[in-house]
Amino acid sequence: MGGSRERVLARVRAALSDVPADEPVERHPHRSYADGHFEGDTLEVLVDRLLDYKALVERVPESELPGRIAAALERRGAARVAVPPGLPSEWLAEASVERVGDVPDAPLSSMDLDATDGVVTGCAVAIAETGTIVLDASPDQGRRALTLVPDYHLCVVRSDQVVDGVPEGVRRLDPARPLTWISGPSATSDIELNRVEGVHGPRTLEVLLVEADG
Amino acid sequence: MRIALFITCVNDTLFPDTGRAVVRLLERLGHEVVFPTGQTCCGQMHYNTGYRRPAARLAVRFVQTFEGADAVVVPSASCAAMIREHYPKLGRTGSRLSRRMADLGPRVYDLTEFLVDVLQVTDVGAYYPHKVVYHPTCHGLRFLGLGDRPYRLLRAVRGLELLELPGATECCGFGGTFAVKNGAVSAAMGFDKARHAVGTGAEVLCAVDNSCLMHIGGTLSRQRSGLRITHIAEILASTEKEYATT
Amino acid sequence: MSSATFLGMPPFPEAARSAVEDSRTRHNLHKATHTIRGKRDAVVGELGDDWQRLRAEGEAVKTHTLRHLDHYLEKLEESVRRAGGTVHWAADADEANAIVTRLVKQTGESEVVKVKSMATQEIELNNALEAAGITAYETDLAELIVQLGEDLPSHILVPAIHLGRAQIREIFLDKMAEWGVPAPEGLTDDPRALAEAARVHLRELFLRAKVAVSGANFAVADSGTLVVLESEGNGRMCLTLPETLISVVGIEKIVPTWSDLEVFMQLLPRSSTGERMNPYTSTWTGVTPGDGPQDFHLVLLDNGRTDVLADTVGRQALRCIRCSACLNICPVYERTGGHAYGSVYPGPIGAILTPQLKGMSSEADRALPYASSLCGACYDVCPVAIDIPEVLVHLREQVASTEAPLGEKALMAGAEAVFGSSTALDAAQRAAGVMRGAVPKHLPGLAGKWTDTRDIPDIPEESFRKWWNEREEGR
């Protein structure tokens, strides 16, 4: 439909006849608002906001991570767990679960994923102010379907991945990658505008926030 | 200070008591009030209904009538907003007329703004022994940004008990020709405003705009409610002396 | 399975009159709009003075983009192509529907899953697909309710806002079986149970669907990234699992750069659902090998938008990011609901967008600019500072200059004659003073619309002017 393209663009240009021809087309914004809007410790705020959106959260010293992952999976009763191709191998070292690997050469089908009890991943960025975790499909997170179809998502967030607010989060992310911003488990406000958790996405989001030992 | 009064067509014709109260109040505070007799209407009804040219002609008349004044006081927030916010847009951009309108605008005040900001007075020496609720009209609240000025003036009135109006910031539903063009919705909004006001147990509902009060008052009157309406000027103008003589 | 349409609905004043009398809808709307107002106020308040800074920046980004829309459209097209997507241009609804239908047919599929999208509602895509033998399944909970109930959307964000939980339960029990997995027996009207029924109803569909149709909240010109904000995960399902993704996006949805999203990702969730952040946001740039749909089509939709763009006052309506805050705060919308506006875009934004997109040739479209008391609450809450009252008045000017009712024209001319000189006004006031005892309680004609529900004030014996002049003479 080459004709439509030219027609639409011509109509746009005709509609903008009032705009001076020399008006600069690039914009250089000076943004004067703060990055975050809270007082206190960034990690504490992240925990608070995640809890507010009904996620499960634990703060974990780095050395205890494999044990705490194993404990979380056991609590959940997860026997078959989907695993992204680049998940650090030590993370599941202590977990007695069946690992259902998703690798580029042999990707799991949606039905396969639906038959797992959950998925364990890392993340790209976490935004404290909004309680948001962003996945960018890196090897420790896997392709998007992996964190979507299973009903339980256990996500490991390193403290150096946590930023105060949305602006820094956006700066750290690469738009060329497929991104999923997650703020709590799936929810709906479509019935009388009250929020109800648990619709199509994972109904349980559990976050382990890892800090260096010390 | 010599103050030019723009009474507005609605007050002039239907609510002269409000005008008399403004004169009494400002004179009591020691100022001279003048009433340029060439004045008629600010053109708000024409403008809001889409009749821009008649509105522009009325705007020209207003500017010619009031241009020399140091300060123009208007006992109507919506007319003050019309003059200040919309007049500059009525002349051609950059024209002499639109400059004259923009020049005059900052000297045009709603009554409560004028008292608090220019005369810098909140206790105007008034006495009004009644339970009162204040309805912040849309133009006062959102267009002029009157904020707490009317409340500060009312709280300083002796004998007055100021009650809180639930849903205060919501429009009463008057909206000029909206009141007849969408009569059913307008009435439903007015009914809710009246219900909230009556629910406070107040004796008097006041505001900075008689057109809104005419709508709410008309609803109250049809419901045979005992709640009275009055312009805030009439409360601020009243004193012990008047209560003693009436 | 039939789709409802807004076509042939009565003009706003008439539709509104019956709507205000529907007490169940009034109750549902009051409850929902007041809930969301409270949530919005709280999360907007958290940002303090920065809210206005973000709002000003949102306005500035959108205004700038619109003023150079041709440049950014070409840039977006190039970025999407470079990332492996295909870009199509649609001048109107028919072209867009034809493109989508053709693309679906090329896949050999006869069903598509849909993410909630205003653009596809606007062009009535589902009807066009149905005519071509393709079933479109709405997957957003509220859209699903509307589709199952053969109803019309009444809100931009929550199309089923006019329905309460009990009504939703009835629709699920009656209709789910017709479309797929039936509602469980013994379904209660607990929102959790209703959400669970929707999950079960759609689950298998998501897992088998090969083609999805979406809109987008934003399209980033420099990176070619599309952005969809949602809550339930139905969006993620549609954007991730199928093999083919077709996104129909209005040409005004562009933002210039990736970093501009930092503004809108703060403005939109707080304005829309009253949350610091919505549960899920998906962004994708063309095609990612091995992840998500491998065939991606972007359909850029004009459908009247260039007409809006050509109006230098009305243009600001294209800044809209479809948050619905203006609907939720509007006292008129609260009492009439969305159907009275006769368009997929109801409420204050609809009252300025619909007549501009469609033109004002019908009585119904001409009535919309008057569906407001001009109270200004919509402008106050708008995250991109669209001066809705200003545009309403601007559109009223267009109506008044052509098709205004004769009674109104006569009233305005009469009023201008009276206000044209102070002597004419004085004479009219004196005449009214003489007549004051003879005014009936119920008046005919236009004035009767006032006296139907309200008394008129007593006409005073003398005007202020008369009193003043007498006082001056007495000095």
C-alpha cells in the first residue's frame, strides 16, 4: 500500500503548515524532576513496594542463595522447574527438583511450559520506587514465554541491579531487547475497579533480593 | 483606594443585594467604589456556547469601560475568569486589542481575591451568626485558583460556624447553557450538590458565584428545603449593627 | 455471536436523559469512579511537585512530536523495518481492516487473540474479521465481558465499568460456553472467582493461538520499540506466544526517543489505574530470533487523525495517552456512563476526540462538544495537560457558526442586543421588574428545561444599576 503511505504523509505535512520550516526537529529535554520520590534505603523501599503488590520477598546474603532457592521451591511444592539456558548453575545446586531446561536449539512448547510448576530466573533491573522488576531475556532469564506460562516465578534480584526510580531504570535498559516490566503478580482491576491478584500471568511472584555477605 | 465595580449582568438583574453588599463592605473598609454605568455583560455565556464574535464585542465594551481603573472587583469568579483567562484570546494574536485585554486582565479580581491579596485583610469585621457551608465553584477553584481565601474570610466572621461540604470540589452542574442543553444531567448534578449541602445541617450555602447558587438554590427551593443560598459578599458585609436593626 | 455497534444511537442529551435514570448503572459508576479517584490522588500525591514537572514534560514531548509527525513517522518506519518488522499504512478504517484481514488470511488461521486496543475498537476490526470468517477473541477481562455480553464498551480503560459483579457473573454463566470453556458451575460473584473463570476460559486459547492483534500505548521512533501496558498478563500471552503479531497503532502514539518513556511510564499508570506501576509492561522491537512472534506487522492508522492535526487548537487532543483520568473525574460521565457518548471514546476526551475524528456532519457528533459543564476537572487531571474545556468551546464555535438550533441563535442575538448598551439592559431590567409578579413557575421552551427541575429566582423590584443611580442622585 505505497499509495496510502504517501497519502498519509502528505496529509500530515499539509496539516502542519503552521509549523515554521526552521523549527528544530531534535529535542534536548532538561528534566528537572527527581529520580526517586521516597526517603530511606532503596532496598527497603523495593521490598516494601513488592509486598504492597502482593509479591513474596526475602532478603538473602549471597552465600545463602542456593539454600534459600531450594527452600522456596520446597515451600512452593515445585517439583518440575523451568530453567533458562544461562541460569548460574550454583543457584539450583541445593534444590531437589527436576530441571526442565529451555535451550535455543530445543525450545519448550507452551504446553511443556504449562506442565511445569514454576520458573527460576535472574533479572535485568529492579526499580525500587514502583516495585518493578524488569526482565530483558538475557540468558539468566530466558525468552519471554518462560516467565509467562508457569504459574510461579521465583526471581533473583542482585542489590546492584536495584535503582531508585523509573528514569534510571529506563537508562539502564536496552530497548533492542524484548523487555517485560513486572510489578507484582498478574492482577486485574476490571471488576468495579478493585484490584484482584492472579489472572493470566504467574499468580505467584517470589523475589529473593541478594546482598553481598558482610 | 478607588475601586471600579463590575457587577455582572446576572447580579445586576437578579441579585442586586449582592452588589449592595459589595459596596457596603468595600466602603466600610475605607475605600471608594465607582460603578462605570456603561458596563453590561462580560460575554461569558456567548463565549462558552460558541458565539465568539458577540463575546468579542462584549469584551471590547468591557475593556473600553474599565481600561482606566486601578482595580476592577467582580463578585463572580466565573466572570472574573472569563475576563482574565479568555479575553486575551479573543483579539487577534498580537493585535492592539488583545494587548489591551491582556493589560487589563491582571487588575481584575474576584472579590475574595481582592480582599485577601490586594487589601490584605481576612477579618473584614463581619458578624453572621449562622451555620454555613461554602461551595467552591469551578471557576473559583480551578480557573482562578482561589484556594483557601474564601475559607479564611469566612472563618474570621464572628458568630459564623463553617461546616464542611462533602464532595465540595465537584461541579454543581450549572455550566451556563449546559443547564438547559443537558438539563437532565445538570439537574442530577445539582441534586447531589443540594443533597450534600442539606446533609451538613447548615442554614446557609454560600459561594462566590450567584449563577451557580441560582442553580443549586432553584433545586433546593423546588425541594422545599429550608437551606438558604447567599453570595459570600452578603455574609462579609453583614455586621452586628445590621443584626440589631433587623 | 454478534457485535454491537454505536451506529444509530440518539444524540447525547437524549441518551444521557435515559442514562441518568438508570439507577443500577449510576450506582456502579459512582462506586467505580470514586474508587479510582481516590487511588489516583494517592499515587499522584506521592510525587509531590514533580507531578507537575512530569506533566509539563509529557505535554512538551507530545506537542513536539506532533509538530514534526512526518519526520517521526518515517523514523519509526525505518527503525521497525531495520529490526525485522513490516510496516503498513492505513489512511482509514477500511484500509486498516483490509490489511489486518489479509495478513491473518495469509497465515491460514481463522482465529486471532486480541489485546485490548482502542484503535481496533475504533475501526471495528472484530466486525470486519467476522465478515471474513475470522473469529477475534478479546482477552482483556473487561473486553471479554463486553464481547460475551454483546454489549458496547463504556470506558477507555475498563470497558465494562458500567457492570457490577453480579451482572458479570450472569454473563459468564450464560455466554462462556458459546465461545469456549464454560464458566464453572456454582460460580460466585466474588471478583476472584470471576477472574479465575476468565483465566480458565482463555488459558487453552492462549496456548494454541497462532495470530495475535494488538494496539500499542507508545511507539518509539528512534529504536522502533512498541510498548503495551496491561495488568492481567493477557497482553503478554498475546504478544509472546503466537507466531504472528499484528499491531494497529494510531499515528499519534509516537514518542521520539527511548528515554522519553521515563516520563510516560510515570504519568500513565498513576493516571490510569492509580498504581505506581501497572503489573505488566511489554516492549518489543521488531522480531527477536527465538523469542516471541517471528512475523511482526505494524499498521499505522490515520483514520481522521490528520484532520485533528490540521486544527491548531484541536490538535492537542492527539496528545492523549488514553489513561481515562478525565472520565473518572468527570461529573457528567459519572452520571451518564460511557454509552451516552455514542463512541468508543467516551467522557471528556471523547467529547473532543470523536467529533474531530469523525467530523460534525451528524446531530450526534455536533451534540458532543456540549456534553460538559466546562468545570475544568478533566484538564486538571490530564497527565499531558490537554485543555479539554478550551477545545470544547472551540468545537462549539464550529457548531454555532453553522448548524446551531434556531432557538439558541435567537437567544444569543437577543442577549447581545440587550447587552449591547447599558440603556437597553436598563430597559430590559425595568420591564422584568414590572413583570416580576407574573412569571409562572413552569416556563415553556428552552427555559422549561430549567423549570422542569429547578425554581427560578424571584425577580427583584429594582436592579442594582437603578439602586446605584438613585443613590448617586441622592448624594
